Amino acid sequence: MVITLRPDATPDQRRAIESRLREAGFQIVLSPNGSAVTMAAVGEGSLPPLDEVRAMPGVATAIRIPEPFKLASRTFRQETSVIKIGDVAIGGKDVVLMAGPCTIESEEQMVKTAAAVRAAGARVMRGGAFKPRTSPYSFQGLGEEGLKLMRRVADAHGLLVISEIMDKSQIALMDRYVDIFQVGARNMQNYALLRELGQVERPVLVKRGLAATVDEWLMSAEYVMSGGNDRVIVCERGVRAYETYTRNTLDLNAVAVAKAISHLPVIVDPSHAAGVRDKVVPLARAAIATGADGLLVEVHHDPERAICDGPQSLFPQQFEALAAQIRLIAEAVGRSL
């Protein structure tokens, strides 16, 4: 239930409303919807009748939230959330580029890649320190040493850091190095991890699972938000289909739908969707035209020698050309880069 208070509602009236809802078994979450005080009652209790709530002193409106993802819905918050990290705002007018290698390999790789993506317009550097690989015998990442390296290089080039977290035991460690926690597709329904990330202060980016519906995807974001962390970004990265020409199928329908029914910023990862370098660029262009708030792109200074995901990683000059094209598309849809 979403309740908007009257402008002249008194503190005692507000406390009485909150007390009634808590007695019914709900937690109260406030939403910054303009100047009016708006609150959501979420939980597993039995909602009081709407007429009863509407009749309470101080209540202007009261409506039920039809979506299962209560806090992530536009019923709860009508304006798109803007996640601010320093001077970077994700979800606002600016399209935000996040770029870097699949995995952190060496100082030379990170320095050269960071310099290239920053010069092209990226604001966030991506790189994996803990790599979930299909084979247990494949390279699994540099761990904390990789995080230290990426943090140092990113700071030197004025970039934020995003990296994938694999387990809740890594939260304290990664919190020292990253600006954004990334939850990968395989962990989208790792509810124990999502609940723990609801306790952190840093933003959390939740990737869509390989076969997840939009509702399931947004419900994963809801797990984080229900824990108290409303700084959530969702990321479309392609779903598994019968097509074999690309690694996955990028679902741009999901981008448009998520933007319509949720206030959370939506990022697109065209690299994991395509799996093929020459398909990444057109998918990235389409994502911005569809309304995505940014891109998460794999870029490597020497992708032909990359330890993992080399075939889908852009050369620096390709990313530079893509960024120039994105600027034009962003302007055409009323945004900027």
C-alpha cells in the first residue's frame, strides 16, 4: 500500500498512521515523491481496508501496489531514481559508460585499458577479481590483489570501480575497494547474498539471470531494497534462447518494460549478450535508443591475448568510436554523454 499524507498532516497523525500499519505486520518505507510525504507499507501482514486508511486524519491518498516488487515499482516512486556516486549520476540525463576487461590480469592491461576508456568518455571501470567460470580449471581471478590494482589504476584516471561479488563472505573485503557491487546473472537469485547487500551503503547492480522474467529480475532488486539499500541498478545482459549466432539474446523489450514499471536505473551489457565483438557495437547503440541509462562494455587493450572473453571484448579504438556514436544517439533521445 502507498499512502500520501496531506501537506498539513501533523507529526501525531503521521505516527498514528505508521503505528496502525506496523500493528498489521508491515514495515514502513518512505519515498521522496515530490514535496508530499509518501510511505509504503510492505510485508506479509494483512492490509487494513483502503477505506479505513483513507479515512485516517492526515491521509490524502491510499492505493494498493499491484506489482510484486513493491519498493522497485513506479507505483511507489514515480520519478526515476538517480544513483549518485561522487560526480557521477546513474539514472539521470547523462548516459553512463562502464568499461574495462572481463578479468583483471596485469598492471599493464589495467593501465592501458583505463587510459583508453577514460579518454573515450567512460566514468566507471569494470573488471573481475573473482571470476565465476564454467570450468573449475579455468583462471578464477586475482582476488584482493586484483582489487587493489584496479582501485589504484581507476583512481589515477578519475574512474569509479565496479566489480562482481560472488559470495556474502566477500562483502567486507570488496567494500574497501569498489564503488558499486555487481551481482552476476548466476547470482541473481542468490537471496542470501542479496539480503546481505541490502545492509551495505554502496550501490548494487543486479544483472538479469539467463532465463529470468522481468518480474523475477525486479524481485531480486527488491530483496536488496527490502534490506534498506535503495541504491539499486538493474542490468539486462541477454537471455538464453535457441539462437546460436550470438552468445545470448539481448532482450531490449525488457529494457523498455523495466523503465516503464520500475523507477530503478537500467544498464545494458551488450558484451555478454553478443559474445561476438562485431555485434557488441550495434547492440550498444540500440540499447541507448531504447532508453537504457548506460552501458557495461568489455574493453581490453589486447583482446586477442585476453585470458577470458577476448572474442567479445572491444579494442580501445572500437570503444572510442562507439562512445562517439553513443553521444549522437543520446542527444537524439534528449540525453547526453
